[in-house]
Amino acid sequence: MCVCVCVCVTVVWGSATAAVTMISLVGLLAVAIIPAMAHHAFYNHLLHFLVTVAIATLTGDALLHLLPHVSLESISLIRYETKCLATAKKLTESQLNLPHGTKN
């Protein structure tokens, strides 16, 4: 049983390392090719495309990281804080003897 688990762990780590290495090499290949293409006609189009892909990737990554934080608990916390602020405002208005909704 232990040998099988060790082999499976080795295969998983080996596959993950190979995948990360391949993805990193593709990025390095793109960095190496772009200066060589500086005098080609579609150089500007390629740069615009790569910048667009970078922005879309970063935006998607940020959304995927932030979406789990938006849950019912956080929404109810925001509602609770809003109610607390409204109550504090009413208390302040009543303590200063201001009519409701006026500013001091």
C-alpha cells in the first residue's frame, strides 16, 4: 500500500512540475520572439493582443479570487453595518435636537 501511494504522489508531483515548466517556457518563448518581430507588419497588432490577454487574465483572476468572499454572511454584515450607521445618525440628530434629515 505504501509503495502505491509513493508512486501516485511521485506521478502527481512530476506531472504538476512538468505542466508548470511547459507553461513557463511558453511565456519565455513569447518574450524571446517579440523583439525578433519588431520590424514585421503585425508587430503592433500582436502587442495589442498580448496586452489585452494580460488584462483579461488579471481581471478574471482577481474576480475568481474575490467572488468567494462575497457570500450571504458578508452581505448580511453590510446590511447590519448600514442599520447601525442609520441608528447612530438618528441618535445624533435627537441628541442635538435637530429636525430629522437636516444637516448641522
